[in-house]
Amino acid sequence: MIDKQNRQINYLRISVTDQCNFRCTYCMPEEGVSCIANEERLTFEEILKICRSGAALGIQKIKITGGEPLVRKDLPVLIKQIKEIPGIDEVTLTTNGFLLADKIEDLVNAGVDRINVSLDTLRNDRFKEITRIDGLDKVLAGIHKAMTYPLKSLKINCLVAKYFNDDELCDLGRLAKFGKVSVRFIELMPIGMGHKLESMSKEKIKFKLEEEFGLLKPYSGKMGNGPAKYYEIEAFKGKIGFISAVSECFCEECNRIRLTADGFLKLCLHSKEGVDLKRLLRAGITQDKLTQVIAEATAKKPVHHHFNDLGINNIEDKIMAQIGG
Ligand code: SAM
Ligand code: SF4
């Protein structure tokens, strides 16, 4: 699918639920947010119908996310069915890792290709403060177990903010030393509770890592489907990546659209523009017509996000767990 900016759109991120077993301070208020009613959540059949239309239009990569995707019952069944759709090359998963040890076997058997685990700290007390759950050991156990499976990649996504976890960057980066995982540092976006923290630039993070580990050499190989920039460190087997959506806007190369758990096709993370596919699905839309609706909507994908602009209308006001991070 090509949009009006001539961008090739081949990547669909699907939020399978807006529910989560964590309450990360930068993502959700402690009391959580009101979740969509069960009957408003897309069924697997509805998600598959959208995936089939997407595949017909050139979607090759699907990311399963949330909320926390592993709290959705029978997720491996969905993954297996998506993998069977002709044209879909890869199904990947982003998770907080809490249920990963229990589910990894089924996920791998279902054919999941890559897994990203979000982990912002290696300190127990801080983990509890950030996620409001006592779960670091379970997440680490999930990562260690996942390392024993032949995934195309296993990555740790670490959100960085000043006075939050910036004293742990080297400890987190060191996880990539032995090569079973790569570590990516994610720039905070001014979304939801993220407004309350102060982001840290890629250059500052890189400087801290270089002080400890030596030169970070740009890596030009392909590492997944997204906008991350990767670096190599001598003596490190895994890579170090950076995703800096605000300070290094990658909208010109954006290849993705998003589906929320209640069936809204979002054209940009940071915009309300899109189309309510659930309404159409439940009104009995045919596969061909659905394909046409997705193609027409995608053509109108916004040119870029507005993180750095003030006073723009139509900006998304949902939190990441509701959008599908
Ligand atoms: N629950 C899963 C997880 O945590 O990996 C998947 C959904 S979560 C919303 C996806 C990612 O969004 C996480 O890595 C999280 O750190 C990130 N995230 C949440 N709020 C953010 C913000 N304001 N800025 C940048 N990333 C954010
Ligand atoms: Fe849940 Fe992920 Fe949001 Fe944390 S970042 S509260 S794990 S959805």
C-alpha cells in the first residue's frame, strides 16, 4: 500500500487488549483507566478479517501489542491464524514480560517471529515504583526463558527519562553483551502520563554508554521492521538501538498503521484520524469492501506527528495502553 506521501505501508500494529497487569507510572494512573467493555473488543475472527484485507494490500508484518497482549486469552491461537494468512511474513510481539515464561512455549509453537520485552530498570525497588507490581524476577525469568528459543530476535525496550532510570543505562545496555538480546533505548513521548517525566536525548544516552563501553559504531544491517537506529560495541554480541520518535522524527519513512483493541484503524500514533472498522465489521462489510476502506483510509495517513507543535487539532488524547503502544 502506498500513501499520498509515497510511503510504503507494510506494517500493522494490532492492540489485542487495552487491559494491563502493570500500571507503569508513565503510561497509566495508579487506578488504571476505564477499559473498553468485553463486547467492544474485536474478536479473533474480526482481527483476522482485517489482517486478510491488510495482507491483500501489502501488509507483511504484524505486531501484537496492547495494553498487555499476554493477558488476552488464547493469544497463541490468534498468532498461529495470522501466520497462516498468505502474504504475512512476520508476527511479532511486544510485552511487559510478566507472563512470558508461562507463555513462551505456546507463542513459539504458534510461530511468533520476534519478541520485544519492555524493561526500564534492573532494580527491584525501582521496578515496583515504576510498574506498581513486584514483578522484576518474573520478567527476568521470562527473558531468560525466551533466550533459549530460536526467535529471529529478542529485544529489550527500555524507556529512558531523567531522574527516572538514567543512572542505570550502562547496566541495562550491558544486557546486550552476550548476544542473546539487543537493548533499545526508547525516547519518552509526551503522551498520557509521559508528560510528567523529562526525556533524555539519544546523544546523552550514547555519551554515557560510550564512557563505559567505548565507541558505539553505527550498524547498517537490517534489524526488524521499525525506525530504530542500531549500534555495535566491540565485545558486545547484541546491538544497542535507539528509537527517538520526538527528537529524530522518522515520519518520512513511517511504514505503519495501527488497530486499536476496539477496532479503530489509526493512521498515526499521535492523531485521531482513522476509521472505525468494528462498526463496519459488525454491519457485515464484505472482505472486498473492507479492503477498499482500509486502502482509502491509509492513503490519507498524516504526513507527520505533532509532538513538537502546539495548538494543533485532532491530536490523540488517549494513553499508550489505549492506543496500542
Ligand atoms: N504492555 C506492553 C509493554 O509494556 O511492552 C505493550 C504495550 S506498551 C504501551 C508498549 C511500549 O510503550 C512500552 O515499551 C512502553 O514503555 C511504551 N510507552 C508507554 N508510554 C510511553 C511514552 N509516554 N513514551 C514512550 N513510550 C511509552
Ligand atoms: Fe501496561 Fe505496557 Fe502501559 Fe506498562 S507500558 S502500563 S506494561 S501497557
